[in-house]
Amino acid sequence: MNRVDLALAAASVVLLGYGTWNGLVVAPPDRFMGDVSRIMYVHVPTAWNAMLCFTYAFVFAVASLLTRRPAWDHRMEAAVEVGLLLGILLTVQGSIWARPTWGVWWDWDPRLTSVAVMNVMFIGVIALRSFVDDASSRARWSSVATVLAFVNVPLVYMSVRWWRTLHQPPREAGGVDPAMLLPMWINVVGLLFLTVLLVRLRTRVARASRAAELAPPELP
Amino acid sequence: MSGVIQGGWGYVAGAYGITAGVLLLYVVWLYTRLRTSGRSP
């Protein structure tokens, strides 16, 4: 790990620690949801960073298709995997929140369904990469798959605005107690730093794997 | 207050615990992969 990595790690630990303490101890309970609302201080930052990570993946995929440089493919591989990790965590957190508030662990509400589709599509991208042996074909086909999978991401974002069903729409910032907004924003930034760090580290893993693929076999 | 959900700290602990645990495991996995990648065949 270099200095930038260490700075990102330190900043994310400090911010996430402070934001979580604020969210669990300092922020008041919600008028209707009570203490269960504290899940929002980890759920919303995870959701925003998952979608941001898939946006990185989309940009890297387009760059990979246009330039054919392996560096963009490594970054895309990293961003897809980290985005999917956050997407799965987002789904689990949402399910835990749904049980006490909606009375069910899961509902085929448009927001939940579009998130599930998003996760499955990016699982498909990772699966596709594992099926293609040739590195340049793998980069090309998985870039196309990433661009196609990304089409669903804006749909996830807009789903609560277009279809008013079980999942509540975002609240206007002016109607929220500042003591509740503070941990949300601190955790958004803290998780952003952690996400960038994870993508950087995972990119190096991808680069090392590609180098190992291209290395000549050892002589007996 | 009527209508407010009572308790719920178990759900809060579950959401935060799973998130922290999974992210920590992923960091350890990445670090291990980076440490061993130089020695991969």
C-alpha cells in the first residue's frame, strides 16, 4: 500500500467511525420508525456508493472499448466487483430494515426488484469474464456487458420517483433534522474513500492476474 | 407515541455488523491476494 492508499484507509476509518457513532448515539430516533431508522445511516451511503461504483465501471468499460488498453479493463473488473459487493450489502441491509417496518423481509416493489436485477446483471458480467480465456475478447465482451448492465442503474435511482409503492421516496433535505443528516453525509464520504481504496487495490489484483496469465510457463 | 416502532436495536446491530464484517473480510482477501500475487504461477 502506498501513501495514497494509507491516506484513504485512515480517512475512511475516521469518518466511518465518527459517522457511525453519530448515527447510533447522537442522532435522535425517527418519529415513526424509532431506532430502526438508524439503519439508514449505513443503507443510504451503501446505495449511493454502489451506484457510483457501477458508474465508474461504465466509464471504464467505455474507455476500454475505445482504447483497448488493458489498464481500463483492470479498472472495470475492479469497479464491477466492488460495486456488486456494495449492491449485495445494500440488499441485505434493506431486507433487515424492511422486516420491522414493512413486516416482510422482501417485496417485489419496483425499487427492490430493480436493485435485484442490477445485482444479477453484474453477477453476469463477472461470470462472463470467467468463461472467456482470451484476454482481449474478455475485455471487449465484458465491456459491452457492463455497458448493457449499467442501463438499469438510472432505473434503480428513478424507480421510487416513477412508481410510488412500498419503498419510500427520498426526503427533502429541508424536512430532516440536521442531527440526522450529519451522520448520513459523513458516512457517504467515508464509504466513498473506502470504495475508492477497494477499487484501487482490486485493480492491482486484476493487473497481477493478467501478468500471471501472460507469463511464459516455467521450464521443468 | 402511538405508531412508533419499539426496540429494533437487534436489526440495527445486524445491518451494521454484517456490513462491517463483509467489508473487513473483503479487505483481508484483497490484501492476501496482493501479497501472494507475485508468487502466483
